[in-house]
Amino acid sequence: MKKFIYSMLFFFLIGNSLAQQTPADLQTTAISIEGATAHIGNGKVIENSLIMFNNGKITFVGSAMQKIARQGNIINAKGKHIYPGFIAANASLGLAEIDAVKASRDFDEVGIYNPHIRSIIAYNAESKVIESMRPNGVLMAQITPRGGTISGTSSITQLDAWNWEDAAIKVDGGIHMNWPGSFTRGRWWLGEDPALKPDKNYTKNIIKIKNYLTNAKNYLAGKKEKTHLPYQATSGLFDGSQKLYIHASGQKEITDAIIVSKDLEIKHIVIVHGDGAEYVSELLVKHNIPVILDRPHRNPDSEDNAYDYTYTIAKTLLDKGILVGLGMEGQMERMNTRNLPFYAGTFSAHGLKKEEALSLITLNNAKILGIDAFVGSLEIGKDATLFISDGDALDMRSNIISKAFIQGRDISLETHQTKLWKRYSKKFSSK
């Protein structure tokens, strides 16, 4: 019995040492940050700024030269930079912990049409991957399911919470659809020709999607004598309370996706991925359809694209009047989400102005996700979700964060990675 008790105590202590940082308490004292260069998120910059917030909300944004009483605790941030919290769109944070361990992966549901599947239910607020986002300024994320033709609904979370209920700041805001491609490659491992060729089933696949959504629309307009959860879950697409995020690339695919959606009177559409969107920019602008781009550190999908296509696409679309945000889907996406600001920085090195690149992961993403009324920029009345960096937050060399706040709460920036960094920096500095 003693051995059993000691064993339980051992595992309890080990579990506590490996657990995520305890979420911060509610803000009880006003805070004034003065002297920093404030990057508002909407393209504006205030040198020698004064930012004040209380009860989780921003109460003042302006110059530190103004004669106004500072509130509460004063933080001297002279020579530093202050930013709104970064927002990761189209991410699957919290839905998997270790890719090689199947039991820890919960981002893909069985089935083809799953509009009723809610990703937020599977969200693990205590994920050690999530806590590693905060030291880079990534403080919010769109938690997005994967798989199937209709994957399910995404929700928006802040990244310092006890559970998914505490984390959620917008629940089930959109349904995600994976649009079929008009071209396909043969399975080389089965001896098929790997060359790109037209997919003979493309039209059939589109008809299936259109029939499914038509049936759902007819069901919603009918008596609903029998409960059909998937059909019921699509109601927000037709009444405008939810957005349809269509994951599509290619001129033909994007065009077809928009035409089908408009035929079905789906009110709010967002194109995700968006390679080739520049060829249908007039259609996107006409229907006020934004685009969430993939991260730029990848090869172009088409051999006809320029070698730097993925680095310049953000500027190309913004110049055409399209609202552009930055998403994280792709290889090792959950771990790589912490690099979100540096992907935005890459766009700034290929044509975008620094503040335009910043907007991709702040106000632009907030507008696309429908949360710009309370986050995405440093403005009076919005949530005090922000951070202080020693330098340029879009540059991995100078993005060194000293303070971060989510809804005014002074959050911990300690993670298992920072602990290892401190441990081994002492080891090597002692020699």
C-alpha cells in the first residue's frame, strides 16, 4: 500500500511539473503602458505611445505626450514595441498533440459530409503545443477541423484557458468545405502515370456538393418531421449567421465554388488557400469575398507560377482590393503556428509594407473571422489582448516578448521550451 501511495504521489508531482501554465486571473488593476512604439494593427503607428486598459478593455490609445492621468500600474516600455495579439486563422491547434500518436489526434471525423461536427468540443486547452504560441505573440486562433468534403465548424479561441468553454470567444462561426480539384495525378506507387491530368469526376463531385446543400436547404424550409442533425447544422449558411469557408485553389475551382454558393444563396463566403485567386479578383471583389492564404514557405503548386509566387501573392491580392488574411494549414501545422508572425514577415520582405503584413495576422484576420468588433487592433473599447516586444515582432531575431495580456489578464510566457532554453543557456554560458 505504501508503494502504491508513493507511486501515485510521484506521478501526481510529475504530472503537475509537465502541465500547462495556470491561466491568468482576471484583471483587477488598471495598467498604463507608455513610451512604446504602438502598432495599431490597421496600418497606423504611434511613436512614444500611451496605451491604458482596465477590466479587460482598452480605455486609451494615444501619445504619451498628452497630459492625461496614468491609470493603475505603469509599465515603462520606452524603446520597445506594442502590438495587438496575433490571430492564427485556419489552424488546428488543440486538436492534436503528437502527430505520431493516433490517440492524441482528433481533427478529422469519419464521414464525408459533417457540417454538424464541432471542432471546439475536441479542443484541448491544456495542450503543451498551445502554450508555446504565446511567447511569439500568437494569442488567438481559429480552431478548424480537417477531412471529408464538409469537415465541420470552426470556433475562435484565446490561448490561455482552463478548458474549451473558457477559451472560446466565438463559437461555431463557420463551416468548412474542401472543394474538389479539377486536376488529379496518378498514384505512382501503383504504377499509374503521376503526370497532372484533368479529373473526369470533377463535375460529378460538384453536383454531389450542390445536391447535398440543396437537400439541406429544402429540409430547413420544410416541416422537419424527422431530425437530421447534419442538415440542421447548415442553417447558418442560409440565414447569414455562419460563414462558409471554401478550401480551394485554382482559377476554375474558385470560380465554380463561388457560382455554386451564390446559386444556393449562401450569404457569406471565404476562400481558403486561394492559389490562382488573382485571376478571378474581379469576381472576388464583386461579391466581397476575402481570402485566407496559406503560409508562404512552400513551393508553388503550378509549374507556370513564378518561383516567388507564394511570397508575393499577398501583395498581388491586396493591390487588387481583396481582403487578405494568413492561415496555417499544411505540414506540421500545429507546431508551425508559433511561426505565424515570421510568415507575415516574409510577405513584408516581398512587396508588402511592414504594417500591411502585420494586418494579415491582426485586423484582417479579425475581419474575416468576424471578431473585429472586439479584437484585431489597439482601439478604445476593444479587448486588451496585446503584447510588448523588445523589437520587430515580425522578425524572429527581435521578437522577444516581455509582457502579454489576454483580455487584460497578465498571462505567463513560460513554456516547456523556455524552461529548456534557460536550462541549457546556463550550461553553455558557464564554460
